[in-house]
Amino acid sequence: GRLVSLSPPGTQTTQVLLKPPWTPAVQWDQVTLTCQGSGTPGATSWYKDGRRWGPKGADQILVTESGTYKCHRPGTGLSPPVHVLNDWLVLQVPARALLEGDTVTLHCRG
């Protein structure tokens, strides 16, 4: 699935936090990605479409290109993928775990 599951900070997994917190992200929102996890801070590696990407060690990056992003932290490993789209029309949901029965606001963006 494309949902970004966001565990509480301090859990034993590596997660990418999206700002603004909508998924899939859209390039024109000036999206900031923050890598979180109990692994080593300041030792984050970023990947875009499977290749090393961006400044080494930065816990936060500003996205300027569409693609699929992941981050890696020593100790907690690789995060689930985050998709940043540059399509004409994108339907967004909140970037958190969504449960059946939740009231959800959808964003239709174009």
C-alpha cells in the first residue's frame, strides 16, 4: 500500500515524517522529509528511487524532485518508502496510520 505508517517517535523503527503531513506528497508543496528512529542521529542516509541522495548525515531534507524516498539510520535500518508526485491531479490522505471507522479528510490537489 501507499499509506505511510507513522509510529510514535522513539520506536525501534526508522520512519520518514512528511511536512505538510499528507500522502502521497506533491512536489509543489515544498515538502520536508524528516528521518526518525532510535538509530544514530546525524548518521542518516537518504535514497531516491533506490540511489543514494542528498547530503550525508542530514536528518531533514527539502524535496525538489518527484520520486520515491527512503532514509536509513544505523541501528534501526531502512524506512518504508515515501512517494512524492508531480502529477496533474493527486488525491491525498493524512500521513498517519488510518483505521477503519476513522473520519478522514481527503485533499484533491491539482
